[in-house]
Amino acid sequence: MPRESEFYRDNLERIIARFPGKEVLNKKDVCEFLGRNYRTVSRFVPFNSAGYISVATLARCLSKGEVSGCGKT
């Protein structure tokens, strides 16, 4: 079983604290959380076709550096 990134839990906790009770985030939520504009977030965050991303997926992407245009939080 693959080991989760050491930053995954930290990122997950920060996202949950910012958006309590939400399992999925829209682009506006992610823009606010990352402090980036809509265009940048749209380019670097892997939203689904409806424009949403799960909290867990965003935390994983941030911890692995997959959201390169936005930087690690």
C-alpha cells in the first residue's frame, strides 16, 4: 500500500477547517483557498467536467506538488 505524503494530512486539515462540512469544492472555493485567480486555478487544478474537486483530491494534489502553478500551501 502506498504511503501518503507527509503533507497530505496537514493540507486536508487546513481545507476542512476552511470549508467545514464540504466534501467537494468549486472553482471559487479553490481560488479563495489558494489566493489565486480563476484562470490560474482552472489551468493547474484537476477539476472534473462540472468544475468541482473533492477535498481529498485537492489535499493530495497540493501535497504532491501537482498544483505546480499555485505552489504548495
